[in-house]
Amino acid sequence: MAQVLEFKLPDLGEGLTEAEIVRWLVQVGDVVAIDQPVVEVETAKAMVEVPCPYGGVVTARFGEEGTELPVGAPLLTVAVGAPVAGGSTGSSGAAGAVQGAESAGKAEGSGNVLVGYGTSEAPKRRRRVRPTPPVSPAASTGASGGTVNGGVTAVVAERALADATQLASDPVRGDGPVPVISPLVRRLARENGLDLRKLHGSGPEGLILRADVEQALRVGTAGATTSPAAPTAVAQPAPVSAGVPVAVPARAESTAGTRVPLRGVRGAVADKLSRSRREIPDATCWVDADATELMNARAAMNAAGGPKISLLALLARICTAALARFPELNSTVDMEAREIVRLDQVHLGFAAQTERGLVVPVVRDAHVRDAESLSAEFARLTEAARTGTLTPAQLTGGTFTLNNYGVFGVDGSTPIINHPEAAMLGVGRIVPKPWVHQGELAVRQVVQLSLTFDHRVCDGGTAGGFLRYVADCVEQPAVLLRTL
């Protein structure tokens, strides 16, 4: 007897709540093996292939290419253990592959939803499955097995559609915990005094999405500003088709212009920067520094032979030395516990502009790397950023960010902190300028350094001390020898 298992979009990484379907790798009726990639999706952080933890026949796909799905929404259904008539004489080819693939993962699936990242164990809950209708003799007598596979596929696909229709029409929530797509949604409701049990989720099986909470808050605000005689607006659940939320077209407005959806990388950047401005009381200090000696030191290193040392690597090495002296800036703030968490490792993020937008790859354990190792890692991650092959693990977990906006030909900036970090160092362009050097006016290579810091973790004295130490190392690279 066949069992139809539903594979939902898994949690793709830290803070990711949705993904856009870029390309389907399988069709309805295809036989898939355990952990075979079935769809390519683009998140706010990277492009990833999602493998299916079940082996069997694909009976349905949910969402067309270009559709954005929330985590927990159905991706596809797979018929596991489908019966095949004719056993030894008519089950060759695809039908035999179905039985082989399904016997290995019929009960539990692999649990490896994202290869390389690890997942939780396979889902415990299983949808109730109706008995499989018998396959007609005409569909089970093919010599090559193709007709058999087609008959089985038609039956299980019809049943999967019926199950999905029932799921869409009867999303009843029991007395247990309220199903919410992420803790962030629960927190948003709690901070605004919204009772989640009064909401009807628009996600599969009544799952409450962030859009449901925001809609309820908008309706509540509108109701509070209307006159007593005006009717109270009631939040309506989003329509559902085959278990997948359907986007409701926005109300037409008279404002002229082109509307660009905030989604993917652009949407993630907007959300993160807005949260940083909303939650972090930041301040910025800056200083001009004579980088002539640093440029001369780099030229001497590269002239000595061996792998080339990048300027970004030298600045990173200076940053890690400065953070060792001022650990307050390598920290994060836990407001719920009202604690500052000082971090032991320095995972250094650096801003990289790509065709997909601004991304911040992270160099792990930058504090134990030398300039040569940092140069190689920056080059590797920059190439991965340009080709769109960065993984979520390479884009998360940073503790401090280095932003070299001088490559855009600008001198200064006031960086926005990369939440939940506590500081970011900005580096402008290095250009010849008049400078007083050893009591004489001279033309020197000058750079502006700016530090934006979370005022909760330290005061201006600490931030100024950090920035001054960085400037001293830029002006006199020999200062770094004290920490080597």
C-alpha cells in the first residue's frame, strides 16, 4: 500500500523564513532517490539545492518557478511504497526503481534535508493516508514497466490532490500550542499584545505566518483610528490553493511609478538594516590617518615573493589586534537577559558587492590567521560571492564587520551596524593629500577611518581608543609587532 509523504520547505539557516523557487529539478511522475536534490531555491543569503529525504514517485509539486514560499510550506509530495501489479514480470524499469528507493526510506526518510548543513531528525507526524484504489489491469500489463509506472502515478497523484484539497478546506487547530512559523512571529505578536489564538493562519494547516500577524496589527490600528460609528474591519485569511498561500493583489493606488518587490537579498538587507536602526543606539567616530607606511609595507611584502598580500588582509589583521585590546566591541547584547555577551572568537565579516546585491561573507577565526591566510580566505569568499555559491553558513555568525567602501571612490561614511554585532569599521579610499609629516608639509597617502559602535556595549572612550589604535597601526605598521 502506497504512503504519500509531504515534504515541506525546511529551515534553511539562521533567520531565514522564506525562499524563492528558482528551478525545479524534478517533474511530477519522476522517481527520486533519498537525498536527491529536487528544487533549487534562492534565499536572502544564498542559492541552495534542497534534497528530498524520501524515495519514491513525485505526485505533486507546490509552487511555480518564481514563487516565494515560507518555511514550513509544502514543496512536493512523494508516493512511498506504491504497489505495482505484475511483480516479477511487469515491474522493471522505473517501477523497480520506485520499490528500491522506497524500501530504503519508507518509514523515516533520511533527515538530511540540506546536505552539508545538517537538519533535525525526520518529521514525526505523518498525514493520514487513504487506502490506495486498485490499479486497473490495463495500467498494469506493460512489458517495459512504463505503463505500470504511469498507472501508479495517476492514482497517487489523484489521491495527493484530494488530500491537499482537504488540508486546504479544513485547517482546524486543536487545543495544543498555537502553530507559528517562527519564534520571531511569536515575539512580534507578544510585543504588540496580540493573542495568537484569535488569529486564523493563512499557512498550511492553519500555520500563522508573519504576514498574518502584520495584517492583524494593521487592522487593529485602523480600527482604533476609525470613528465609533464606522464598522470594525475584520482580518480575512489569505486564500489557499492546494495547501499553498496565494498572494492577494495589493489595492491599486493612484501613485505613479514602478514598484520593486522587497524580497530576496534586497528584502533581507532592508529588514536587517531597519532592525539595526530600530534596536541599536549607535554612534560614529572617525579619524584621518596617514597610510603611506602601510602601503610601503605591503609593497615590500609582495616584492619578497610568495602569495600576494591584500590591503584588506592587512586591515583585517589590524582589526583583530585592536579587538584583542578592546574586547567590548567584539560582543552582542542580549536584551531579554539584560546582558552583554563578550565573544571569544573573532568571526570577521566583510562587505562584498555582487550582482545580487550587498552580501557579508564571514571569515571564521580571523583572530588566529596571519596576513597570508586572510588574503587567501578573502579571495575565496569574494569569488564565491560573485558566482552566487556562498552557503548560509558562510554568511552568518559574524562578530565584527570590516567595510571597505573606498572601492566606490568615497572618502567617508557612517556605517549601519550588522545586527546583532556591536561595531563596524569603515575604510574610505586611500588618496594623495597634503599632510604634515615630520614637521614638513608633504603629499601623503591619506585614508579616513570611521567606527560605528553600539553605545550599550561601551562609551566613547573605548570606541575612541579602538579607532586610535587602528589609526596608529595604519600609520606605523611596526606597532603590530607588539602583538605578534
